Amino acid sequence: MGSLPQITADTQQHHHQNPQINEQTLTNFFKSQQTHLNFFFNNLNFPQTLKFTQTLLAASLAGTTIFFTGVGKSGFVANKLSQTLISLGIRSAFLSPVDALHGDIGVLGCDDVVVFLSKSGNTEELIRLAPCAKAKGAYLIAVTSIENNSLMGLCDMNVNLPLERELCPFDLAPVTSTAIQMVFGDTVAIALMGARNLTREEYAANHPAGRIGKSLIFKVKDVMKRGEELPLCGEGDLIMDQLCELTSKGCGCLLVIDKSHHLIGTFTDGDLRRTLKASGEGIFKLSVGEMCNRNPRTIGPESMAVDAMQKMESPPSPVQFLPVVNEANVLIGIVTLHGLVSAGL
């Protein structure tokens, strides 16, 4: 292992003396990273990348498992990429190179694919794993950035990720190499997604929780209020007689309907304030139908809940609710912004 340099108290004190960074320095770092990433994009071997992508596609269609492995920061990227494929419905897993040599390699089957992520291609743990994985009948792919490395001779396919240098001033900390690994892997994953014709519904089925899944799964009918929760009134009802209905249902409005439950319009708490300011005591004689909005925004029960939120926020001015009506304009519910937010959207 050799000898590590001694870190003295004086050295540590020197590093912590009033550390600062200014906008120009930070800007230069980002511009430098952009330059290094552009080097990757400009020099990537696309025929080689296509062969890699086609190999993963064939494996996914055959139902075999695509394993990713790596050590250190490359290991974190490998784990993330396997999770991305899993979220797309592709059989994948992360294989720890250390644990694999202590029993976990038993998960490997004949014709499985193992992708080795390594900047140098000379990582000791991966070099020990490669022949063992090969003996299990797996197809091995090395994804590296340094030419003529040891892994290249041990794998069936090699993909080079062009690396100009690390952003680190010592060219040591793996901050650019891991970035291009992530960009490369995620882009290939989306290519696989397109080739497999993954639908929104299939994607949603793999993401039932969280905002992603809810935005793709929840429909208006799943989050709307209905029945006794609705603040209903007739157009002939006096405004002042409906104050309890307006304030007690938590919708911020009255839904004005006829005897057949067709929606006539809406009357909001904002309308109440404006009417009171304009009419004064005359408000006691006004009916809801005289002052309601007869052309409110509405939505259907089969619409996606996320579309309801977008409709609420659309110009000319945002609204806090949408009456839910069917094809015959019969009122069946109301969806509120608060309800959508509470549902995780």
C-alpha cells in the first residue's frame, strides 16, 4: 500500500483559514465541466454504442438479466443504472464484485449479461470477478475510459467512454468520469424504452407511489369530492341563505345546478366579497343565479388528475377548483387544488 502522507495540525489549520469561493470561480468550474462533457459527446463511438445497446435490447427481450457491477463511485452509478432498467420493466440487478466472490455470483445464469463499469478498467475486484462470471456462462461487457486496460482482454465486448480529464484540479476525483457513465447509461436506457414501445400505462404500473406514479395513474374521478361533500344550490336560492353551504364544504364555492343536476354555474367566496362590496345591503335580495359565473372551467371524470391541475393553473387566471361533469353537463363532483396537493400531485 505504501506510506500515506502525514496530515499535521498545521496543515489542517491552513486548509480551514477563511475558505471562500466567488461567482467567477464557480462559473469557471461549470464551464470547464461542460467542456469535458462536450469532449465525451464529440468523441463517443456510436457504432460501438449501438452494438452495446442492441446487446442489452436482445437480452431484455430474451428475459435474461442484465447485471451492472462496479467499485466505488462507479459502483454507485452501476447500481443506479440497474434501478433505471428495473423501473422500465427490464430484468436487471446490481452485482457487488466483492460479495459476488463470496457466494452472490450464484445468481448469475447462463446467457445473463454483466456490464462492468470502471474508469481505469484495472480495478482489482473487477478483474478477479470477470473470469468467474465468464465461467458461469455470462456475456461480459467492459465500459471503461482508459484505453488498453486489463478488463478489455477479459470481456466479450468493450465500450470506451471518452474522457478528456476529471474536473478535479488533481485529475483524480471521479466527478467527470462518473458523470459521463451516468449520461451514457441513462441515454441507452431511454433508447431501450423506446425500442420496447413502453407505454405510459406500463411505466405507471412500475411507479405506483410517488408523484410520478400518481400523475400517470390518478384520474379526476379518483380524487374528486362527490355526493354529500358537494356545495350545491339552485339558481333561485338567495346568496345569504347559502353562506353555510359556501363555507362548510371546504371548496370555496357553490355549485349552481338545476333540478336535473345540470351545472348552471359557480359562485365563489371571491364572488361573495365582490358582490357585497358592489351591492351593500342589496345582497340580501340577490339570488345566486344572478351573480354566478355561468361559464366556469370544467373537467371530465376520466381526465388525468395532473391535467386538472394544469387546467386550474392555466391563463387568464388560476382557479382553486373545477366542477366535474359528464358528457351531458350533469354535475358529478368537484376537484380542488387542495385535494390534488393532498393526493401528492
